[in-house]
Amino acid sequence: MTADLFEDFTTSEPAQQALAPGAVLLRGFAREAGAELMARLDPVLTAAPLRHLVTPGGHTLSVAMSNCGPLGWVSSRSGYRYQALDPLSGRPWPSMPESWRALAGCAAAQAGFDNFAPDACLVNQYLPGSKLSLHQDKDENDFSAPIVSVSLGLPAVFLFGTPQRNDRTQRYRLQHGDVVVWGGPARLAFHGVAPLADGDHALLGRRRINLTFRRAG
């Protein structure tokens, strides 16, 4: 699947739902591309296997993570950061598949953010019971670029708030192929994922894969 095919796909005008100023949910945007996206996943995870990272506070994340692209996000007792080398192998992270990069750029443009060029893609695998606590994506050097988050597999409840932690969050059920884009005034919104309910997805089985594209450098 080529970048041109993703450009054609955006002409289908997916259902858009505004979450906040600068934040848009694109319902089903990546549904037709799901098989292509998953076909590129195995080589990425062979080169950089999924792992459960430890937070600076010593908590082990229930979500298994990996990265691709020039930069990868990592966490350890020494802090959160982006780095060019996988700490497990000492080698550069695997290249970001061009079809993934193209989809992220098209989704960003659909949400009003042109010329998005991600240099990092965080791969998250959720199994039943996995969750992600409320947090901000704030380890990037430049907040002018949006975040593009692609959901594949089992449905999940996405929590989305504001840049103030104590503000109430809204809950959105994300299905296979849904894409959330947030930037501008929503760029530092707190967000998370509620514990994943069990189920069986036709393409991914008992798991959810989330691809989060960022401009980190």
C-alpha cells in the first residue's frame, strides 16, 4: 500500500467528531488500512520487541511498548525521554514504515494540521486489563506539531481532558480504525485509556494496538 492510496482514502470524508478546540476524532479513518498497517508491525517488533517500561517512580506499565522511526520514547528510573538507540539492543530503532508515516500525515491534514512529518511512532500493545493513566505528551521539543493516535483491534475507552489535570475528562469509545488527532490549544491535554475490556477482534485477537505518531526532535 502506497502513500498515494492513503491520499485517496482521505477523500471518503470520514465522520469527524470535535473533542475540543484543536482535537478531532476521525471515526474509521484507518479501518480500510488496518490489514496493511498490521502487516508492517511484525518486522518492527522483531527488530525492537515489545517491553514493559518502568516509570521514574518505579511503577511498571501494564501496556507493552516499542518504537520505530529516528527517535523512540523510553521510560526508566532516570526519567522520560526520547533517544535514537533502543536501550535493549543498543541499535537504532527500526525505520518507520512509509505507509504508517503517510497515514499519520493524511490524518493530521484531515484534522487541520498540514505538513505533519512524524519522527517517532510509539507502538503500544494493550491486553485485557491494560490501561494508561492520565498524562500529557510533553517530552517533545516542539509542541507546534499535533499528536496522531491510531487505534487497531479491540475497542477501548479513551479519556480526554484539558491541559489542567484536575479538569473533568470525557470518555470516548474508540473502535478499530479510529484516529484521534490533537494539537494547538489541545496539544498538552491530559489523556489516558481505561482498563481494556476482554474480547476477540477478527484481525488482532485479544489485544489492541495503538500507534502514536509525534514530532519529537
